[in-house]
Amino acid sequence: QQLNSAYFMEGYKFRHQLNPAFASSRSYFSIATGNINVGVNSNMGISTFLYPTADGRLTTFMNGSVSADEFLSRLNRKNILGVDAGVSLISTGTWGKHGFTSVELNLKSSSAVNLPKDLFDFMKNVGQRQSYNFSNLGVRSRNYMELAIGHSHSITKRLNIGAKVKFLLGIASADVRVDDVKVDMYEDQWRVDANGSLYAAVPGLDLGTKAGGEIDFNDISIFEYDNDGSISSIISQAAKGLGYGAAIDLGASYEIIDGLTVSAALLDFGFLSWGNVVSAHTDNEPWTFDGFENIAINDPESSTTIDKQIEAIGEEFKDFIVLYKDEQNGRRLEMLSATLNVGAEDKMPFYKRLSVGFLYSNRFSGPYSKYDGRFFVDIHPLKWFELSANYGISNHGSSFGATLSLDFPGIGIFLGTDNLFWDVTPPLMEGINIGVPYKRTNVSLNFGLTFNVSKLRHLGDRRD
């Protein structure tokens, strides 16, 4: 998760995370509170799956009162939900004779699920057709820490370059993908034929199996096998599942003419090598499935609660996918999801502290990829106050973003989002007293608190 809305903000201390050719406006340091971000991105929404009943309650799309045509018309060919989070545990940026240098220790987490439209067609219309076909059903999660060392400096008064080297420690990773799914009616059951795989590198993970080696998704344990309960045994198991890797960021910015600057950056170009990977595959033989009958709610006035309905859907999925555990654990190399940022900013000739800009961002992540284009207006009327607003269009829909930076001597504060939202649901489940956006589930929040330890500085000449 990166705060694209802050790409053109000079007061944003972590601007170098968006392009290593950018520098912080001051030397700074932070511990735990420097840059905290969380985001949910999707081309779906709560209103896609939950519907009001006649008595004002909510029910799922499986309710008989919801027509198949109404539900399926709200879906895309690929329906993606991604959750990203990051925390700068320790970060410092320092100005020197030869430019700006940053050192960071960050914790990052990224998870996503891809659900094809035809899967929901099968769930909703089960039994109305004799066969269904779909692909690209998958779930991915990657969690790691990074130690990043970066430097940016001026080549000329108009050209700035920067680079960042990252050393990675993988904490946990999982990747489940099912392709070429064919579901055919066979007597009174469904016959499922698919190519699927599972790879998981989680310290202490053990996947239980049924007869024949089939994975039992109800028998998953952590730190329970080959463990005598001692600290040394737990540490030994944890170390086996960790990953190691490296990545680089590269960036440049160039002022074409006075006030007009173009920039580009390639971020997170690298890999993670995971150890002790638990893997499983389909066995080239079809299996039978009773269908999503236990979650089909044929009574429009059903009083079954939302959380019970969602729990039932999860239980049915455990029987829908059949994977067989491989005999031995191994190693696995995976590439990170690299990001390309390309931007242009033009400072207004009548007021240099007002600018407009455009940023194109593309995160390359296979079926979970996201591209985003944003138009910006940024105003910096005071040295310590800066405000940026933007409108973006992506493969997850359109959104408004905004960022506020307060950059005082001694302390800096920023607050931003790439996705402002207004329409939220009432609380949906017992014990969760918050609502969520119901049109498209696009939410992001970035917050930071840094301690500033220098005067204002800028790479090259600052033209005010």
C-alpha cells in the first residue's frame, strides 16, 4: 500500500518511498509512528453481496428474494479484493553534502483474492445448468520485513536520481490458485475437474490430511507438530519457514522547463526465497461435490444472521476444492509485486506554490494487478502547511484522494487517503460496531508522525 495522493507533496517525509529520487524536505527520524498505512481495494462492494429484506434486515445474495440477474449484473469477469498494510518501525532521513540518505525498517503485508464471475453463477444458479466453466480462482498473501537503504542526489540543477536497496525477511506467504475448473452434473452430484495448487510458507504450519493425502482444511495447526514445547523448538520451526530476499527501487526526476517536472520510478523489483514450503496439488482426477445447497436460502423471510450465512459459505468452499499434500516440503522463489510510477507536475506561473499534476501507477501482480491514474491539485501556501487533492481512475473504479501535511520545525504530521468515501452501511455483524462502504470497498488511510531535525532542504535549486 502506497499513498499515491502524496506523490507531489514536498512536506511528505516518506515521499522517497514513492520515488527514490525524491528527498524529504527535512532530516527526520521516527519510531513506530512514522508511516502507518492500511488499505482495502476492490472492484466489488458490500452492495454486491448483501441486500435489504422487506423488514429492513440484510441478507446475502443466496436468498431467494434476490434474483440471479440482479446479482450477476453487479459482478465483473474478475472480482478482486485486496488488503494491504504497512508500518515503518524505524525510519531516518538525513541530509548531507552529497544529497539525501534514508534508512528504514518496514513491516509490510499484502493479501488478495480473485473470484471469477462464473463461480458466483454456479453458486446462485446451482442446478439450473448442466455444466459450468471458470478459471483464475485464487488467494494470495505475502508478509515480510524490509531493511531499506536509499540515497538521492542532484546530477544537474534539473536532474535528480535516486536508488534504494532492500534486504527482505519473509514472515509468511501463501498462494492458492485453481484454474480450468469444469463442473458437470453427474447423476445426483456435481463432478469437478480442475488444475489447482497450494504453496504455503508459514513458520510452524502443518496441514492435516484425510485418507489418501487429501488436505483437511478443518485440521490446520501452528507450532503443534514436532514440537516439545520448548523455546528452542519453536524458534527452530519458525526459522525453517522464513524467507530471504532482496529488492531495489530506482527513480529519476527531470525539470524540462522552469516549473514543469517529469519523474519515473520502479519500486520493489526483487524476490523472496521461502524455505520449508508446504505444497499441495490436484491429482488429475475429478472429484464430486454436493453443491452450495446448505447456504441457499430459499425463504425470503429467513432470519438467519449475516455472520451465519457467511460462515456457511466458507464451510462449503472447504469441500469444493480438493487438494492433495505433496510428500516433502521444499523451497520456492517468488517475485515481489513491482510498481511503476510515472508522474508530471507543473507549477503555476502566477503562483509557484500552486501546482497541478498527473500520476500513473501500475502494480504488477498477475491476476491481482492494479493500475491507477490520478489528476492532482497541490497547494503549499506556507512552509509548514501543504494540502493536496486528486481524482483517480483505476481498474477498481474511481475515487477522490486527499493529503494534509503539517511540517513544523521539530515535528511533522501527515494524514492522507487515496479513497475518500461517504456512504457506509450500519454495523453488519454482532460484535463489529462499524460500517463499511457499500458501493465499492475501496478504503485507505495513511498517518504519520515524525521528528524533524533540520531546516528545510531541497535537491537542486528551488525556484520560488
